[in-house]
Amino acid sequence: MFSRRNLSLAAGMAAAVALTAGALIASTATASVGAQPGDPAPGFTAMNSYGEQVSLADFAGKTVVLEWTNDGCPFVRKHYTRPPGNMQALQADAAANDVVWLTVISSATGKQGYADGDRANQLTEDRHAAPAHVILDPSGTLGRLYDAKTTPHMFIVAPDGVLAYQGAIDSEASASSGDIEGATNYVSAALASLAAGESVDPASTKPYGCSVKY
């Protein structure tokens, strides 16, 4: 039989072990840098704005673009403002070239940019956007899987399932739509390289924008 003192010590040790395990888990999550260009793109199954399941595996053999968004972020608005409608033009070009465009909303419930299915669909209509799907990720599971840091943060998966690009949409880290015309668009350049069977260069850039509202 354990004495009360032994029981107390055992309970304390168990709590310490639990705290240590929790700290290790938190540390691992914080240290995660997500997939890097050249790595297999993390697979996922998520819900779209119409309540349908969408998996990365559904698009095997195709180029896939993942765009993290938050309609309240001025850096996102920069690329959706019409004119010039930069994001919409990229989405339309992608669709015309059989590239799958997935817009991802990882804002948590109650935070800036959060959207349920109805709101997400209304945003798509109001902005004349043309993604293949809008993925709802209020838990942040998909965002953390890819280590999405900003809105926008762009990822491109090559037809062979390898991550070909991650980073900024373009070279001008501003919230002004007037800076779009003179910028180097990394996304369109990466897509052109993949279509030509060439390696993507640069394959990684520093994303800019608002922090993802996990």
C-alpha cells in the first residue's frame, strides 16, 4: 500500500511528466517549418465552402495552387481590388490551363477573415473570384500543416506531388495595388516554368501580408 506521502509524490511526478510531454509537443509544433520546395506536398482532406470534402489526392497529376486569404487584410485586398484584379486574373489563367486553384481560409471563428460557407461563397461572387474550391480551415489544421504564415501566402504543388514553390505572391511587399504592375509575380512565373517543364526559380521567397489569424 502507498502512503499518503508516496501517493503525493507519485501524483507530482505524473504531473511533471505530463507537463514535460506537453512542452515537447508545443516545442515540436513551434519548430515545424512545414514542407519546403522539393519535399512531397503534405496530403490533406478538408471541407470546401459547399460542405464537400476536397483532398489533395483528388488532383493527382495536376498543378495545384494553394492561396491563403483573409478578406479583411489590406495586403489581400491589394490583389483583389478591381482594377486591376490581380488575384482574379491569376485564378482565371490557372483554370484556363487546367491548374487547380484552392483558396484557403484559416481564420479562426471570431477572428478577422473568418468565413462560413455562405460568407465564403458570397465573397467569391462579390470579388468575381474564380478558385476551383474555397477551403474552410477554422481549426487552422491545414494552415499549420503547410506552415502558412501570412495572407496571402502562396504554395504551388507540381503534377508529381512535390512542392514546387512557397512564399510571396510577388516582389513588392506593400499593400498598394499601384505596386502590382512593376512587381515580379512569383506565382505566374512559377506556373510558367512548370508548364514548360523547367525548374522553378526562385522556389522559395519570404511571404508578406497579415499574419494568419489562427
